[in-house]
Amino acid sequence: MSSTAQKQNAIYSGVPWYDDQGNIVSAHGANIVKEKDRYYLFGERHTDTSNAFAGFNCYSSIDLYNWKFESIALPVQATGKLDRNGVGERPKVMQCPATGEYIMYMHADTMGYIIPYVGYAVAEKITGPYIFQGPLLLNGKPVKKWDMGTFQDEDGTGYILLHGGDIYKLSNDYKSISEQTCKAFEKGFESPAIFKKDSLYYFLGSDLTGWERNDNYYFTATSLNGPWTKRGLIAPPGTLTWNSQTTFVLPIKGSEETHYIFMGDRWSFPKQASAATYIWQPLTVKGYDIAIPEYEGAWSIDLSTGRISSQKIKPGKLIAADKLNGYLGNWVQGALSTMSSDEKNASFSFTAKATQIGFYGLARPDGGYAGITIKNSKGEIILTGTVDMYAKYQMVGLKYLSPVLKKDTYTITITVLGERWYWKNKKGDLSGSKGDMVSIARIVMI
């Protein structure tokens, strides 16, 4: 299905990413491990039909822009917590300094999220295969909590981070817990992630809102034992952490600067495989203050120097949607020069000679799913995708951009699927989009 020639030159947030095989990158709740000159991304493998465990994927990259599919590092198990009827989330990998083994940790649970524990798996190679070992034990008993993360300190000591702020120190072989370093100190506080700069630790997390986004916040301490001081929000109030939830912070230590990459997930239940995207942003770190003050739709980082820069989509053309033909079904011109429709199967098609093609759109509280199809000059389908047009507040941004393609004449078709993002919690409360609207603002040709 791939006509791609992997040549992305920036990190694009909020759009589907494609791997070297032309498939959507499925690696949420992720972390990254650097080995030699290559970065290995581990994350949740999803389907669009269920939240049941579908495995954990491994990808690799030398630039953080273009991703090679390496393996299903941990596949669905025949029996046990991580079988096809279980839940596996937030895989985190660390290499154990004492043994050289790679240890993967994860939240393992039932579909109802009622019998959780932190599990672990072991591999000799970073890409796997990882062999599931069951629960991680403290004094012979599983640690029964939900969202988890990991942190490896400068001396090689490994830690498990848990929902609420619990921190547990790993044993020398990373296969059990030796002691509890810090007890939970905040109600809620899921999606835990820690990084360290100089002598200060930063602990990031979010409120409990299911798959819905919220304003994530952070704490600081001079010791993992605490005390932890709440410092505030990571992004401007009301931006809902730029519509994402933290999963990991990746330090990039260059010859000139050290920068920290905030890795967040923009969840999109039920289409977590095709429509959930990644929000990776430069994180400003100054003393007790960390922030993502502005949203960078496209940016790059020089991995050798550590310097970052904003990127523009160029030298392409941007064509306002209301200046184009090619609409089928009922479309209405609205604010910000958008064309909008919530009529199922209504579509828009545009043909251009290009090497990349995509569109800007308006995400909105009643936004739904848009289906994407790209055909080449022979009429062959070379790429498909799904775009989530939902946000709790209106936000215009790049919603889809194809990988770099062989130069040809391509036709992109955007279709209203008549479906929407939603989530029902344990109490039966429904959250998510209030409609199926798809709003096109501008077409991108490069």
C-alpha cells in the first residue's frame, strides 16, 4: 500500500503518522529508548473495533521524523491478563544495567478495568521478542494500580511510577520491587512521567477524565522521596495541554543545548488505531517552571546540537476550501472560510501534482470522523486514513498530511463518516463529541 519515500523533515503533531511500510504508526502510551544512534519507540498497538489488548509495537528512527516498523514486541498472549480479552496499556522499556536485559513494564487489566496490576516482560534484544512474566511483585504481591510509567535515574536505578504519585524502586535485576520510594500524594493524577534536569525532578500527570483531554500539571522535588510541590499547568489554561495527555518526556542532549520533548497522546476512542494521534512538543524548562507556551504544528530538532526550530509547510500551496469545487453532498460555508458537513458519505475530492497532499481543518465540539483516501494517477489507492475532527474548543490546524510520495498526480478524497469520538465511563456517563461534523479549511499541496 506504500508509495512513500520516507523523507519527512519535521515532527508533525496532531496528524496520522505513517511508517516505512505505509501503515499508520500505532504506538500510544509510549516511551523511547535510545541505543547507539537509533531511537526505539514502544507503544500500544490498537484496532478500531475494541480496546482489547492487541499487542505492543516497536518502531525505530534515526531522526524522530521517519519511523521503521520493527516488530510486535509483545504480542497477544494465549492466556492470562494480556490475552485477547484483556487490556494492556502504557508499555515502558528500560535496559537493566546489571544484566543488560531489556525489561518492558505495562498496565495489565481486565476489560472492565477492575483487576489491574503492573506487569513485566523480558527480552535479550531491544526489538524483542519480549516474554511476558506476569505481575511485578512487592513483598510477593502484585502492585494493583492503573496508569503507570517508568524513570531511570542517572545512576541506573529504575523506578515504577503509578497513578496518584506512588514511586517504587526496582531491584537490581529490574524484575521485582525492592521498596516504595514515595507514597501517593495527589488524588487522581494518572499518566505519570518523570524527567530530571540538574538536581531537580519533574513529575507530570493528568486528571482523571477517561480518554478526554484535560489541563495536565506537574510537581517538582529535589528527591524522588519528596516532598513534591505542585507547580501548576504544563500548557496555557483551557488548551487542555494542546488537546493531549502526557506519556513520556524525552531528553535530547546535544553538543550545544539539551532540550526536552513532551510526548503526549491525542486519544480518539473508538478509532484508536487510525485516528488517535501524537502531540510531541518542545518543552521549555527553566528552574521550577516547565511549559509548552505555544503549539508547534511542525518543528525540527538537530539531534547533534540539540537546537530546535519551527518549520513551515513549504513550498506548497494553501487553497481555501471555499475556492474549490469537488464537493458531493450537503456542504455549508462557515466561519474561517471553512466548508462543513455532517451528512454521512458527503465528500470532497481534490487532484494535484504533488509529493505531499493534505488539509487544514477546524476541530470543534461537534466534530466527527473524516475518512481519507489518496489515489495515484493510475487510480490506485495508495493510502487511507481517518481524521478526528473533535476538540472541546474550536481549533484550526493541520489535520492530515500524507507522507512524502513519489512525484505524481494525486487525488485526495475527504469523506464524512457519520461517526464520532465518544467514551462511556464505569458509571455510564457519556463524553466526547456532540456531532459528526467535518470542516475543511485549506488544502495543502507540496
